[in-house]
Amino acid sequence: MNLTPHSPFSSKASQLLSWGHWFTFANIGLVLIIALTYLAADSAPNSFGGWIYMIVTWLSHTSFITFCAFVLTVFPLSLVFPYPRHIRGMAAVIATVGILTLCLDAFVYYQQGYHISVQSIPEIASLLIGMINGLSIATALFVIFLIAIILAFELVVGNHAWRHLDKLKSYRFPKYATAVLVSCFAISHLMHVWADANNYFDITKQDNVLPLSYPTTAKTLLARHELLDLNEYQQARTVRLENATSNYQLPANLAACKFDAAPVEIVVMTESLQSDESTFQDLQWYTQTQLLVPTNPLDRYFNLVYGLPAYYRTTVTERRLTPVWNTANILTLSGKVPFDYLEHEIDDGKISFVFSDKLPELDEAKNYVVIEQSNEKSIVTQTSLHTNLPYFSDHSGLMQGNDIMVTLLDKHFGCSQLAKQTMLGNVIGSESVNQGVNYSQGVLIAYKKDRIILVNHDGSHKQISAKEGFHIEQKLDTPFLVQSIKRLKQFTGKASNL
């Protein structure tokens, strides 16, 4: 084969290589726009350094994976099959498939909190089937239109770059753009090395945001050059779950709350619900099937009554403390009460807990929250919540027992500040990022969207999908866990020492 600089094959290959760079450059712009979805899926950084890292990583990493996709697909084809018209068509199809895959991954991450993987295929299939079944004609036409627009974009970009290749070669800005992207790539990795060495979690918490993200870590690099004390590093990064409940500190300077809304009765089932689900459907109640609760009954009841993780249960119950949020003495418990020191009847009780093995007769004029019992034997499980209160109707995804009391105080009684001061939970339906933390039987329970993380005292852990129950083989999100533990220890006075 003649490969001299003046041979037709060499000339075509050189032109196709130059064309490929411009084709990739155009796709980098499109990928950068799509990648904004990943940034919107998580909470924004809290510091200037975090924002800088997010921007330079967004620019460099998305550009890098786009260029790698070109090198692994279009570039080999242009060498083996150097026919411009055919290459442009194949490149457009390949790029369209790649962009659609990125869109799907961005959608899955935005909805579920993890990227596409072999383990997540069942969940993704279930998600897509549910979407397809619920698609309206207008939405279906929009999806088809979007696919057509992406394919048209690739064809137009490819043909335009080929026809104006000589003119494009005279432009100098690609050199500057390349220099900026390479600089961002180096800066992002250097910033991550520093953040990893100094436990700067506002940067390291972004490790798993973008797809195919494997940032450089500081541990091996700095230890190799004797710039890092491995013992100090390991101590700082170890997830510590020692029992600190004896240091539970009661919140001070509590906000006032009138509790002047209509009473709410919370029915907690101590046995499996025998009545048919149609009972609640006939009443047109809202049902939430993803209520994440500990299987230990006392831990579960503590979450519901106190609005706190069971991390505090031992100390609180030993000291026979009443819920701190109960400033107006409006709480009443009846039935098979787990905390006998709280059992009392009052005439103006605004929040009533009824612990019962049978569903009591429901008065449609009253406000109810009914929580089913679960017979699972694992550490944590999901059960159902039924209610006629509208505050729970806009929520999708997981919620915890802690969230119920927080939501009632915030939305039903208008006591948001008191709820924030005294409890650890989310206001149902108003959280931009669906995540939470709990603790039961010596196991840290943290969730983020559909992903549940269970961490034992010995450091062993597992990640599972909430909807499908399959194990997720994904890098452990240490920064998220550390932030979860800080939140868990908010009332111990040790959160800042982690």
C-alpha cells in the first residue's frame, strides 16, 4: 500500500483526520450542554473552590470523553475505510447513538442518582417501560422529534465541516480552545489531589457526578513522595460510627408554634394490615409505597414519634425525654404504646399516635396518616403509607419515618423553624435532592434518590437499588457518607469533629 504523503490514500486519511477534529469539536459543545443535567441533579457546591472545580471538571471531563469516543470509533473507521461520504454518514449515526446514550444516562442519574451499569439494567428497563406505558402521544412525538434533531445536527455538522474544511483550517481559535480544555483537565486533577489530601469534601463529593469519572486520588500519589502521613489520612477518611448518643444535646432557644391547625391522627400498624388496599383507594387517599423504615420496631417507632434517627433512641428513652418539638404539650399516644412514659390523654391533642394491630374505623372528616407494618427481617425495608393529607401527594421516591413529623410541623401546622431546630428529616415534596440518613442495629443507613447505602461498624458496606433490590457495584461515595454522618450527629456536639 502506498502511504507516501502524496498518495490518494494518505491525502484522504489526512483530510478525514482534520475533518474528524472539527466534527468532534462540534460534538463537545453539544455534550457540554447535555452534561449540565448532571450538575443540576445534585446540590450546588458551598464554596468558591467547589464552584471552580465543578466548572473546570465539566469543561475538561466532558471534552475528554467525547474525544475518546471519536478516537475509539470514527478515527479507526476513517483509516480502514477512507471514503468521506460513507464515513460522514457512519460518524453521524455513531455520534447520534452516543449522544442518545449520554441523554439516557443523564436521565437515569437525574432520576435515580447513579449511572448506567450492568447491575442497573433491570432498574433502567423498569424505568423505561414505565415511561413508555405512561407516554402521551405528544411526548412520544417529542422524543421522536428529539432523535431526528440530533441525527440532523450530526449530518449537518459533518457535511458542513467537510465542505468548508479549508476555511476552517485557517481559524486559530481551536488552538486556544484546546489549550483551555487541556489546562482545565490538569487543574481539575490537581484540585482533586489537593482536596483528597485535605478532606475538602466540597470538591471530593463531586467524584461520582459525571459519567466515567475516575479522578486522580492523593493517597497513592502523595504517599509515594512521602508527602502524606498515611495513618493520619486513614483516620480522617474512616467512617466512624462509635456510640455517641450519651452526648445528646437538647436544642435551645426554640421557635414558638401555635399548633392551631386541625388535629392529625397517626395510625401505626403493629401487625400486617389485613384490609384490602381498595379501602384507601375508595377513600381516594394518597398512598406512598416507598417509606424506608428500620425493621427493628422500637427504632421505627422512635423515628415516627421523635422525628429523629434511632441513633438517639437509647439515650432519649433512658432519660425518658419527651419529643423536643412537643413544646405545646399537644402529643398523645394510645394503644400498644412503645414508650410508656409518654402515654397520656389530653383534650386538645393535636397529634395523636395510635399503635394498633388492627385498622381502626376511619372518620372521613378527620386527618389521618396510616403506616403499615412490614415482616422483613433485614436491617431496613420499605413499607406503605396511606393518608388523606395533601402534603404527601407531590412526593416521588423514598421517604423516611423521620420525614412524617417534620412535614406535619412544617406544612400542616406552619412550624418550619421548630421542625428544623428539633428534628432530622426532610419536608416531603419540597426537597430538591432526595436524600436522608438513619441508623439502626449498629448500621448506618443513607440513601440518595434510589440508591441505599448500608455501612457496618467494621467498614463493610453494600449499595442497593430501592425499587428493584439489586446490588449496585459502584464506588463508595465517601464524601456523601461523611456529610450524612455529620447530619446524623447534629445533636451530639461531635458533628464538627468528623
